[in-house]
Amino acid sequence: MVILHKEDGGREVQVKSGDVIQVELQGAGGTGYWWYVTNLDKTRVELVSEETKPVSSDKKLLGGPTRGVWRFKAKEPGRTELIMKYYRVWEGPEKAEGQFSVSLDIK
């Protein structure tokens, strides 16, 4: 499994067909902003799961930071880009406040 964080954005990542790529990104709970996968090349990469976890173990921290965990499976060999944008769903991706992307080289 390859685990990627915000600071890995812009990198080229080499994986094998069948490998799992886990992306972990932090968001601000309660603001309406969240990370959304955009233009996923479904012939090369499959979104397997997505979950949200609180960053703090303090359950009383309403609206606090949260961590999103996405798991993708590499499929067909080739090159593709994995892009995620941070925006409010009602404002749309054109008003994104952030972006995470990596180039995938699938062998």
C-alpha cells in the first residue's frame, strides 16, 4: 500500500497494477468544505473506499478538524493523474480553496 498526504502533492508515484493507493487529507469540519475526487480515470484507477475520521480524540470538539481517507486500486498499466479538490459542494469545483494531485505511473 502506498500512503499519500498533502505534502506528497505534485509528485509522480510509481505503483503496480493491483496496488492500493491511500490518500489521507485533513479538512475543517463544520465549514462545508471537503475534498472531492475529480475526473477519475476509471480505466486505470478505482475508488475502493472513503471514510472520515476525527483528527482529535476529543469527541466534544464539534466542527473540529477531520481526516478523510480514500483508498484507490491501480488497475490498467499506464499514466494518469489523481486529482482532488477542496470546495463547498454548493459552490462547485471552480471555487476550490485547495487542490491535491499526483501523477500515477502504473506498471
